[in-house]
Amino acid sequence: MATSSWNLRSLFSQDASRRKQDISGVTNKRSDHLYSSLIDDKKSRMRGTHTVRSHGIVVAKTHMYDWLILIVLTIIMIVLNCIHPFYRHVGKDMMTDLKYPLKDNTVPLWSIPVYTILFPITVFLAFYFRRRDVYDLHHAVLGLLFSMILTGVITIGIKDAVGRPRPDFFWRCFPDGKDLYDQLGNVICHGDSNVIKEGHKSFPCGYTSGSFAGLGFLSLYLSGKVRVFDCKGRVSKLCIVFLPLLIASLVGVSRVDDYWQHWQDVFAGALIGITMATFCYLQFFAPPYHTEGWGPYAFFRVLEESRSKFAGPSVSQTNIPSTEVPVLESVDNPHLTPDDPESGITMATFCYLQFFAPPYHTEGWGPYAFFRVLEESRSKFAGPSVSQANVPSTEIPVLESVDNPHLTPDDPESGIR
């Protein structure tokens, strides 16, 4: 009897185990079928499908007209550089401010494309080898070149139209120091024609505009990549962002020291360069303070299309640790941008906003770190929101009474701590 019961028990156990294996097999097949696209997408992203080899030609063909326009703008810039500038009237009384010595350039001409184009592209390649994102590399290079070429066209066009003499124009016009004027009081130059031609191209400064166009674009690119507006108070990130701008500023200062430009020329050149860099950067990338400011628009569009067929993590948090997602809008004003007059973006404002919320915000009385620690300590139990900490009890809304009108603070469900 015992033997027969043991046989029946073993038979039922074997049959049950066999059924479990069948059910688990069917379940695994169904789950593999349902989530195969998600698994394949994850594996493909881990292998780096958005590389130059796999998507480079497609991306280049998509922006073929942009590259053609870039070539046309380059030809226009070369033609404008060959045109003779406007020869402004220069009288004898004006020579007082134009007799500075003729010196060589502290920053040579050949170095401009090195530190404004080649150096930023090297930084772009470094991020490409780390993330394997051809969209980021292509759009960064295209945006940088557009920034440089558009700045060159605008700068040289204004130079030819204005024809302002350089501070060393006297020695360009009269190399021997003997000045000569016509009946109207205008100069009669007897120096080298190419040197005189270059002497009428003072405004605006091409060195400064090109430096701010290239290095300004790099500064915006780095601010998005290092997430300078992540509300963590990392001043070292600001140093990385402002370093290219400091180099561009020193280039402008060298132009004044070499007596090749007036200070107004340098200021105008810097304004043109940084403006064009900002416009060209925002054509391909979100603003650095945005949650998606670390990548180009095209990457998020492609990723959104690939995830539209199944549920997955939000696009703005792809490849970003959950603790590093910058949410500047929720700290400041969701309707306020740095372009608004209300923002008052200055050096002091930048440094202050690294550690504190704006004074008009409800949490402006304390640093970001305090509210993060307070939020973590309150996450284990129900309680008032962080923004209402230290608020009188009469101002704290009782959310439980709204949810359940029959719930009282004495009930265990109320969660009173």
C-alpha cells in the first residue's frame, strides 16, 4: 500500500514538473516574442548601430543640401575677401589715432583654423568614440563649419562696406614716414597696394569673430555634454565651459595690443561670432539647460521612432543615469529661458544658480543640496512636500481628506507620522 501511494505521489510530482516546464517554455516563447524588439534594440544600441560605418552615408545624404550651401557660402567668402574695400576719406587730422607702429601678428593667421576648427573637431571625435553616435558627430561638425563660414561672410562683407582704417594705417600708407595729401585733404598713399588694401579692413575684427564663432560653438557643445545646468553646484563644469571663451577673448586682446584693431572692432567681432555660434548650435542641439541638451535633435527623433512600436523608457532619460537628469525648469521658472530679459544671465547669476534656486522661487531660501537631502529623508513616509518644509501647519494642505472624505487622521490608512 505504501509502495503504491509512493508511486502515485511520484507520478503526480513528475506530471506536475512536466507541466511546469511546458508552461514555462510557452511563457518564455511568448515573452521572447513580445519583447524581442526591445531586446534587439537594446543589443543594437550596445553594439553602437549609429556609427559612421552604418549610418554615416545616410546622414550625409540627408543633409546633402546643407553641405552644398556650405560650399556656396565658402565661395562667396573667398570672393568677398578678394574685393577691394571701400576707401574711406582719411585726412591729416585723423592721422593722430592712426600712427601706431606696424607690428606682426601675435597670433599667426595659420593658427586660426587650427584652434577654431581642428581643435573642436578633435573634441567631437573624442565624444564620438565614447558614445558611438554619428548624429552627434555629423551635426557638431556641420554646425561648427556653418558657424565659421557664416561669420566669415558677414565679417568680410562688413569690412568691405565700412573700410575703416587700422590703427597703423599711417605706416601702411607712408612707409617712409613722409605723408602726402591731395587738394581735398585725402591721403595719397605710396606704399604697397596689398598692405594699403589690408589697412582698410579694421572693422569688425575677423580674428575675434572667427575665434568666438569656433570656440563659442565648442563652449556650447561642452556645456551640453557636461550638463553644466544639472543643479548640483559643480563650478568645475563652468571652468570647462568658459575656457574656450577665455581663449577667444585673449585673441581679441592681442589684436588691440598689436595695433591691428580698435577696441570697437574687437567688440563687434566678438558679438558677431558668439551670435552666429549660438544660432548654428541651436539648429542641431537643444539648449544646454534643457533635459535633452546633451544630444542632437536627430538622435532623439530616431530613438523616438524606434521606440514608438513598444513601451520603453522616456527619450530624455536614455543613456542618462537617473540621478543626473537635469531638471532646471522645475527649479527655476518653466516659462523662463536665458533669452528673456528677466533671466539676467551674468557671471554672478551663473555661479549663484549653480547652488541656489532663483530668489523668486519657493525654494529660493535654501541650496539645492538641502532640498535633495530633505526629499530623500521624507521619501520613506508620507509627509508634506519639500517646498512646504518649515511652513505653518495652517498652510499645509491635507491631501488625504480630498482623496477619501471618510478618512480621519486616527485611521491607520492616513499615514500620519
